[in-house]
Amino acid sequence: MEAIAKLNNCPTSPRKMRLVVDLVRGKNVEQALNILKYTRKHAARDVEKLLISAISNWEVKNARNAQDADLYIAQIKVDGGSMLKRFRPAPFGRPHKIRKRSNHVTIILDSLN
């Protein structure tokens, strides 16, 4: 049985989030939590919280302890979210576009057993 957790509209650019997500893709859950705990990227905290949420979703769905199940990250993906568009003054009175990006992260856990 698999469990799903989603993080929507996280205020980090998708490119920066993918750097963190690529570190844990396909890993065992305990190994992924250790990697995320010691990664110095800001996005690692959000992915760590999402992974803990996915583990608790799996425990509720299967009524078993996650440590006995040998869980791994079956799929994790980052999609672009909504974008805030702002203007900043540029030389000669022209506007310069500022795009504040966000992303959606989806994680799917599955057990090896």
C-alpha cells in the first residue's frame, strides 16, 4: 500500500527545490530523513516536514508501524506553482519584471514488503 503527501504553493523556486528532491529520490525513508536533516539548503526543511507527513499518512492508512514496513520513496516530483509578478524600476524609467516563483511537491511512499 502506498501513501501520498502534497505540499502546495511552497514559496521556493522549483529549480532550487529540485536540487534537494534529487538527493532523496528512490532512497529508504530513514536514509532520506538523515540526508534532509544535514542538508544546508532552505528547501530541505520543507521536504523533511513533507516526508514526515507522508510517513504518518502511511501509518494511518495501514494501521502499522512504519519502522517495520521498510518504506522507501517511490516517487517524488516538483511542479511549478503560481507566480507573483512584481515590477522594479530600471534605468531610464522603465519597469523590470520580478517573478516570485512557487512550487508544488508530491511524494509517494511505498513498502518493499
